[in-house]
Amino acid sequence: MPGPKDLDPSASPRALLGAELRHAREKAGLTQEELGAPLFVSGSFIGQLEAGTRRMMPEYAVQIDEILGTNGFFTRNCKAASKSRYPDHFAAAAEAEALATAIKEYAPLLVPGLLQTEAYARAVFRAYQPTATEDVIDELVEARLDRAQILDDPTQPLLWTVLDEAVLRRKVGDAGVMAEALRKVADLVRRHRIIVQVLPFDAGAHAALNGSLKLMSFSDAPPLAYLQALGTGQLQDDPATVTRYELSYDLVAATALSPQESLALIESVAEDYAHEDRHP
């Protein structure tokens, strides 16, 4: 019997590849845990591959073809499913983010990418890459703004962000850039599209001092946690680990200002920047 046809790369290849993986696994009579064991990954990881919230890497594709007897199907097609406009360390997280039904994020230093204005994003990328050409910066900014299109839906995903007060106080770009950036956040809050809290400096030590944290939930796959540092990132799917990070986020949110107090502070700081921009 002939094997499955190669996937059409224009038709959501990652989701199609996941669907084919589920079909092939079930045909082989294996559970997600049984398929994951020889790959040294969890059953949850296999579930995320099948749901399309994880992209299949070549080394896994080769082994899956061997285990399931799929005649190189996954090896041939994982390249199309792995294409991304994002850096390697963030690509899987960005792809998962687009499928999430809920996103909770603690941002210690910068306005989260989903909420950034064009000018703010441009200032961030220029700081990261001071010698890059304008074309390179333009591509990075475009990709970041395109990510934010998931907020065009009036209800999904649920986005709940805790901003450290440092996000408000650190001037990225000039005062005008900051005023615009914070007003965008405030506008999304006032339109009831997002939930935002501010963790004030006087909160002192808290449960996420080690860095940023993004939690993503899905309708048909286990939740994920994403941790990011300079030039690197980790996507975590181990249930116990994700649960621990969920507790860390809950503790940070409990320590932060209320949404109403947070909005007032964001708008106040935005007005301060606007006044500075008018009277440098």
C-alpha cells in the first residue's frame, strides 16, 4: 500500500504534519507515551506535535519514520513545517502563541512583543543589532507586528500580562515612543481586550525574579511555558514544571497592583512621557 502523499507547504504544514502523525501513530497502535519513549520525550510532547503547537525537528522526524514505518514521510515534510520568520530560539514559542486560547506573561524589562508599537519594536531591534541594515530591522519589526494580529479577534486569546514597573520606567527610544507605547497598552485595557497589572518596585522580592515567563494554554493540547534570556529560549512541556511556573505567575499577579490601579499608573507615566516629549 502506498504511503501518504507529501504535504502542501501552503496549507498550514505544521498542523497537517501533526494530523498525519496522529493518524500514523494510531494506525501503529501506539499511545503518545509509547511513541515518545524511544525519542526520550514525553507523551505531552507527542501530543503537542500532533496538535501543531510544537514543530517537528529533523532528528525526531527520522526516528518517527523508523518507528512508524512511514517510508521517510516525516523526514521529507518536516522541513516545510519548520520554516519560520523568527529566530530559532523563539520560533516554536511564536508558533504555539498563535494557537493558544490563553496567554499569561510576566514581563520584567520590556513591553511584550504582542503589545509593542512599531516605533517601540524598532528601537528594541536597533538596540539588539546596532550595525544591522534598515532592511533587516524592517523585516524584524514586520514579523513582530504581524504576531500581534492574533489580538484582532475580540475575544481570543485571553491575554493577561503582568508588567514590572521597570517596563514603564525604562525609556526605550525617546519620550514620544514611550508615551505611544504605554498609551497603546492602556487603550487595549480600556477596550477590555487584555488584562494588565503592574508589579511595583516596592513589592520587593517576588516569585519571578529570575526572568520573563510566558504561559500558553490550548484547547486540544497540554499547556506550555516559555522562558527567555539573551539570545536563547526554552519551551517547557513537562506537566510538573509547567504547574510550578503557573504558581510563580499566580504569586506575581497576587503581588501586583490591581488592574484598575495598574491602568491609572500606566496612563500617568504615559502622560509624563508625553509632557517630556512636548517640553524636552
